Amino acid sequence: MKLTLAAILTALTAATGVVGAPSTPPAKTCEDLQIPIKISAMTKIFPVAPVTDNLLAAALVLNFTRSDAFAWNYTALPDHRVDKTFYISARYCIPTAVGERKDILQIMTHGIGCEKSYWDWPEEPSKYSYVDAAIQRGYSTFIYDRITTGGSSKPDAYLEVQVSVELAILKSLTEHLRAGVLPGGGSKLLTAPGRVVHVGHSLGSILTNVLVATWPALSDGVILTGFAHSFTLSEFVAAQLAFSSQLARLASPRRFAALGDGYLAWPSATQFQLVFFDYPNFDPKVLLDGEARKSAFTVGELLSLTTVALSAPKFTGYVQVLTGNRDLVFCGGHCNATAVEAAGRLAFPNAGGYDAYVIPEMGHALNLHLNAVDVYDLILEGLEKGGL
């Protein structure tokens, strides 16, 4: 029998009695924030030439995707200390109604090429906003632009925008949010949550995973979307080649004119579709809206992705992994449900509840497909099942 998302949800509804997400907007109060986050982190000085034009961008991608691309001795590379304050653009929302989950805060981290609007899509939010779906179930939410994206800082593309720095920012944000006080004192709504759930997409899932692997007490549950622990170098190579990365200011001059060397972007909606979407299971207007608000990524981000450790044996909270069956980035466009489930269990051997789903008729950007609200139901029902 062909597995469909409807079949997954039918089984879930039979167990929980819950049907699909409501179409009316939830009652919520939100505030937009600009948060100064001071961090100290170590990055690496990678042996690559500065990327100053598209010829060098293409050469970088080719060198990065060769079969011997990871042959360098990472621990032997020179260190670089980053002690700096970054400014993070964020939005904090609480449900108007008081409920049992209002003191559970979901902290959401987006992936490469997107910004925080990935979680709270402004066009047709009843179809695409995960923030609204979470608010409707009574959760508070915090979304933010990672450095290089949206309204956040755009630092040095080589030495500062690396996974270790982005991880330090997520850790600091989490600690401040858990304490109920943000640097700069800008929030009028924030109170200390009773529990925290981290939700990630793509690179955001990697950061979330590494966060709880390193500091397991910072989170009570993690949702990893657009991600699979079973990924191999070949899938990553396919995605990088499909991106056809160019120097950002040349790929999209109007959008990225102010960005310096080492900032990259895909050049058109075609590359966005190739890597993020499963045709025809999306609205072409969503593709174009996403292309219009795409964000750049950096050389430092790509190279430092090879350094992460995902094993999290000390994390005992709830874990859920969701990826589209046509995810190019982590599955090469054909995800194996058994492999995804088993690899996730291996990474989280002591999770206090674990679910893994490979979602039919979806690519990498789960939130931007036609059946996104059904995926939100899976996430939220999983959290409820996990006691969150």
C-alpha cells in the first residue's frame, strides 16, 4: 500500500482524537525585538582562497564537493577567537488565551537561505505559518534571524559566520529566554517559561541537535525538520551542485548589494525549487515569495558544517525527526524511512520519547508545501504525546 501523509494522520487522529489545524487565525500578542548577544567562541581558519567573484564561487563548490573534500585535519587548523556582540532580529509571541501550554516556549531556528519568516509565513498563514499552529495549541513562540539573514548582523563571512558562533548565539538566546530576561531589556512580554522546546529546520536542526548534545539541560524537547541523521556526503554534494552558488551580490544585486566577499546565494527560483521543493506539491507563488525574501549564506558556514558532532546520549527529552521523502539535501531526493528512524535513534539513545517521519510528497522545505498544516499536526501531537 502506498504510504501517504493522510494515512499517517488518520492513524494519529484515531489515537488522539485530534483533527487538522483550524483555519481561523489564532489570538496572539507579538513583539519584534533587536537583541544584542555577546558571545565568545572559537572558529577555524580554513585553507581556502577569498571568494571575490563567481569563478571563485564555482571553484569553491567544486573543491568542497570533491570526494577528498574533507581530507584536511580539522583539529590541526589554526584557531580564531571571536569575542563580539551580534544583533539578532527576533519575534516573540504569546497566545492571548491562558492555557496549560502557555509557559512552554518553542524556540525556532531556520536553515540556510531562509529567514525567520520561514516559521511564520506572511502569505496565507493559515496554510503555512507554524507559529500560528503552535499558538493555536497554546504555546509561546520565539523566532529569530540567524546572523547573515533578515535583520540580524552580517559579519565576516570566513572567520565569524561559522557553526560554533551560531551555536553560541543559540545557547545564549536560550539561556536568556529561560531566565525571562533579554539583553537590552527590550521585551515587555517575556516571562520565564516553565519548559523549552527547540525546533529546527535544516542547518537550524543541526544547530539544535548540537545544542542538546553539548548542553542537554537547556531543552525539554527537540523537533528536527528538513533533516536526517542518515545523510551522507553524496547527498550533500548533490544539494551544493543544485544550488549553483554564486557570489551573493552578483546573484541578486538588488537584494545583496551591500554584502561582502564570501557571501553566497543561489541565482534564481529554479535553484530554490531544485533544492527545496517537490513538484507539483507546492504553490508556485510560494516559491516566488520565498525567492524574493531569500537570504545569503557564507563560506564559513559551509566549511564548518563538517565539524559538528550529533551524538546526544545525555539528552533525555522528547525527540522528533521529520523529513520529506524527496529531500535532496539530506536524502539525495529519496529518503529511506527505516534508515532515517534508525539513525535518529542512534543519535538519541536515551530520548524520553522518539518519533521519526518521512513525509510523502514533500521536499526539503516542509513548511512551504501544500500539506504543511498536516506536518504541523504531526509535530504538535508528538509534543503532546511527549508530555510537552
